[in-house]
Amino acid sequence: MAVTKEFTTYVLEQLRWLPAVTSRRMFSGVGLYSDGFFFALLAADTLYCKVDDSNRDDYVQRRMQAFMPFPDKPSMNYYEVPAEVLEDAEELTRWAKKSVAVALAAANRKVKVPAAATRKVKAPAGRKAKARTQAAKSKPAKNKSAQSKSAQSKSAKSKPAKRKR
């Protein structure tokens, strides 16, 4: 699914009216971004744009294929752009703007924080133990005789009494 440099250059020229378009190599393809939003990809010298329910019919009505990098995996919500659209820069820009809107909507859905995520999270056990150790170190030291008496009483409580015979 390699993409030639010439095809990448051609597509970027066709998208010149789309704001802040950049490309980034990924695996054997190329990802296309507008203002940082991943809206399209190039694979095997074919342009695929991101779709959802708002623009999928544009592609389906023209019988365009969904991008499927692996035959046994479902579509990734990218569809092949028709050749006549690719060749018309203004029309391609209109289609690409819809895909950027889809990418923006998807990013906004990911940003929403579920109610469960706003609850207080307990610190990992390692942090708690470290915090207790540091808290114990910061307490003022008791006199040594009091410490040894408390240590003796603890050890006496923990050992069973010896039986006399």
C-alpha cells in the first residue's frame, strides 16, 4: 500500500484551499491533517477521507469503497474519494471540509470526561507506603525509653505465652 511522492504532492496541491494542511508518513501510507485534525489518508496512491453518518452517503451513492487495510477487519470509517472529485480542487476542498468536521466531532467526543472519571482516585500502594514512611520520619521523635517500652509491649502481645511444665 505504498504511496508515491508524486501522488502525495498532487493531493496536497489539490487541497491548497483547505486551512493548514500537513502530511505525515505512517506505516506504508500518509496521514493528512488540517489544523492538526486527522481527516484523510493516502494508501496505494488512493485518497480516503474520514466519514460518519453526516457524509457517508456522498461516498456510498457513488459506490466508493471503504478503506480496509486488512481484508478480515471491518472498515475504519474512511472512504475512497471519487476520481472526478479528486481532479476538481474546489469540489475536493468541499468534501475535505466535511471530513475535517467529522474529525473535529470525533475529537470532541473523546474529550468529554465520563462522570466516573471525575471521582477521586486512590494513589497506588507504593505511593501510600512511601507517604506513610515520610510522614513517620517527619513526626517528632519520642524519647528512646518510651520507644523501647512500646516495642517491648508490641512484641509481648504478638508472642504466645510459654507454658511452664
